Amino acid sequence: IIVVTQNYHMYRALYIAKAMGMEAWGVSSDPRSYGGQLGRDLREFLARPKDLIYTAIKPKPRYLGEAIPVNGDGNATNDKD
């Protein structure tokens, strides 16, 4: 899969995908600077150990619904209205 996210998320996003058994490649999105980055960096610092634990114990998701495959053209995620 190709993961597109902000650069500061990329390490964790790729780690999670690979821990789930996916072959993943990352592309950083919008390179602009935004205000409040320090807060997001702190959140990311705390989220990494949490996701390390989650990928080890694999808890069941809280919100279950119909699985959407990551292959195909993506129309399954389009709004139905």
C-alpha cells in the first residue's frame, strides 16, 4: 500500500502497516508549516509507544463495520448520496 500523511506521522504509519503484514511505502503530503506543530509533535511522541503496544497485543477494534479492502479503485469509500 501507499501511505500518504504528514511527514511527522510517517514513521508511525509505516510501522503500523508493516506490523499488520502489509508491504507499505510512504509519501509525505503537504510540506507547508502549520502553527501548533509542537503540540502535534508531543502527541506523536506519546502515540508511538501506544502503537507499539497495540501492534503487539492486537486489541479488537471499538467500531466494527463492513471491512473495506485496501486494493481496488476506492469507490467503496465514496459517499452514497
